[in-house]
Amino acid sequence: MRVNGRRVGSVKRTSVLRGDAEADLPGLPMPVQLFALVLVLTMWDATAAW
């Protein structure tokens, strides 16, 4: 994730076979981190379905 061209966090797959992922979003409250992770996973699944 970038804000004004500066990296502020990341979400990455840790296992393609199992669909595992992890988020590194420092400074955000845990519910916001969880929401961002679920949002990214949903976007990845929708893209894969195309």
C-alpha cells in the first residue's frame, strides 16, 4: 500500500495453494487491518475468477 508514493504497508500471499495471506499495516487499528486484508483477498478472488 502506498500513500503519496511512500510505502506504508503491505498485504501478500504466504501460500498460493492454501490461499494464506498476511498483512503488515502498521499504525492502523486492528479492525481496519482486518478489513483491508479481507478487501484485498476479495479483490484477488474476483480477479482470479475472470
